[in-house]
Amino acid sequence: MRKLKSVITETVRASVPALTITVMDNEARVLDTALAEQLGMAEPRKVRQNVIEPNRDELEAFGGGLRMDLI
């Protein structure tokens, strides 16, 4: 059984909600679009298309999964 623990970070900018970090199996997980919004990307919903997919090989080399199905 997976152990889950969620942590809410501080709000970086008033217009951007706090980031929720979930710890699963001792790995921190965060929603990619939420992270993109925190980082100030102009189009956070395109983070997968513009950042993750072009760098998939490098990201997968770090281990863990790039995608987690909803529980």
C-alpha cells in the first residue's frame, strides 16, 4: 500500500495558489501544471508539450515516473 503525505507550500505570488507537494513512497510529487504556474510560465498548460516531452529522455534518466495515474 502506498503511503501518501501532502504538504502545502507558501504562496509565491498573490495571484498564484500555493503548490501542493505529495510524498508517495518517499518521492515528492507535484502537478506539472501547478509547478509551471509557480515558475511563472506564460502558458502553464503547455508545460508537457513545451518542456516535458522535449526532455523526456533526460527526465526519465533521473528515475521514477513522469506520470502517475490518479488514485
